[in-house]
Amino acid sequence: MPTDSQTSRSVADQFVQRLGGQDQDGIQELFAADIDWYVPGSDSLPWTGRRIRREEVAPYFTTMWPHFVAGKSKVALDRIVVDGGDVILLGIFTHTVAATGKEFTTPSAMHLVVEDGEIVRMHLYEDTLSVAEAFKADS
């Protein structure tokens, strides 16, 4: 049975709220047991790539967050678009890399798919070149 837009919006709102609170365990609870998760990026960034199980969600965040200066990250969420089980989050991420002190800003789009009240898919689209450049030390 297709997921209605109201359920998808509710799950997306919980996702955004928990993300803002850096509640990795709460975020993980929103996902189905089997997932299609993809974050593009350099192999040198240990949080990028694919994940296929709910248990891999929280470690994504606990691996990624320490690489950014605490209190310096900003997320400007511009729009949430919902169509049945599909949710698109459009925004801008700004982070400061702890190792280099470099700040980067990237527009982003996140595609969530909700089925039976759980997220089964999360794909992130962002300027991966800007991210990779921020992690490079100056020569």
C-alpha cells in the first residue's frame, strides 16, 4: 500500500528535528531494517558511500560529526517537498572542518522514501568537490 503524504511529512519532520539535535540513535529509529542509503564523496572520507542496514545509520553520524568543528555547522532548510512516499529536502549545509579550519558551503538535496512509516531510502546530493577541497591541507 502506498504511503500517504501526511505520514511521509511527519517522518521527514522527525528526521529533521532529530538531525538538528544530533540525535543519531533517534534518527536511526526512523529507518527500516533494510535500507538504500547513499552519500557520495571521496573514499578518504569514512562516512561516505552506501549503507544497507538500519544499524549503519547512527555510526554514519558518529563517524562524520567529529570531523567538523562543534557549534560551527549550519543547515538552512529551504523547502520540503512531499509526494506520497517521496520526500525531498532542499537546503544549504555550512561546516568547518576540524583538521584544516576550512569552512565550506554546499547546496544539498536529500531524497527520502518512506514506506509503512519508516525511511527505506536516503540519498544525498551535494557539491562533493567543495567538501573534498575543505579537507585538503594547504600546501
